[in-house]
Amino acid sequence: MTSEETPLYHRVKAHPTARIAPSAGIVGDVTIGRDASVFAGVQIRGDDAPVVIGDESNLQENTVVHVDFDVPCIVGPHCTVGHGTILHGCELGENVLVGMGSIVMNRAKIGANSLIGAGSLVTEGKEFPPGSLIMGTPARVKRALTDEEIASMCTFPADDYVRQSGEMLEQGVLEHPAPDMDMHRGA
């Protein structure tokens, strides 16, 4: 059976160590990496292009991840995506923190070790260099982050969410994907 013949909801590939809330809705060409966490109410739809969630990344409650025709959405490894964020056909480099309620639009690219302030709007096609503090509507680079800020505001949260999601897994709040898991159940 080719990918064109495979029903959309059967294309989801989640690493066996991923941690996924039962209420998450995940459909389409979606790949979820090692120790990545997808929290309650998250919706991921890879219908017109792929979605990739990198190793050790976390998508917090009520985040929406979607694509556009031939415009994938790539969340690099070790990223933290805050509550209620919308990621649409964009690319996050490694170790990026996206603040709560932010919107990142098609073809936007965020460099590694960057922070997007809560409530920011990253408009279509904008590209930001690594190590940037990005804020506003529309979002702009405010300044470069220091090494200490990258460690405390980008690296630490992702590490902490790997730890927290492991605890939630033990408590039954999150689940590992089973090979036959009906990944589209929350959609």
C-alpha cells in the first residue's frame, strides 16, 4: 500500500518513548520523536504536508500544529511550545522556547536557541537568527540572548518537561503510543 492509498490517520509515527495525552488529536503524516511529550487538548494535523516533532520536545496544552499545502511544520529537538500556541507550516530550530499563546505562521523559521515571547505573532516567511529574543505583534528581534538566558529559558524548560512528562507517564496522565494505537481518537 502506498502513502497515497494509506488512510490519513494511519500515517502517524510516534517513537515508543513518546508521551501522549489521551485527549490529544493527531492525524496525518506526523512523526513524534524520542521522549517528546504531547499534552492534553493538543491537535496535530499533517494533512497537506508532514509534521515532525523532534526528540525531547514538548507541546503544552491546547497547542495547534498544522501545515499548508506542501508547507511542513518542523519542531526541532528539545523545543518547548507553550500553552495555546499555534504553529502553522513553520520551522523551529533546536532548543527553541515558544511562549504561551504565540502564533508562528507559514514558512517562518526560528533559529536554534531562540525564545519567542508570550503572545507574539511571527508573520509568514519571517526568519530569525539563532540565539534571538523575539517578541511582539508583528514579532521582531529585540536582542540576542546571553548564554545564561539560553540555559535558563530554553534548555532548562525542555529538560524539565522531559522529567515532568516521565512522572505523568508513571501516574497514567500520559501514555506511550502502542504500535496499534488509534492516534486519531481525540481529533
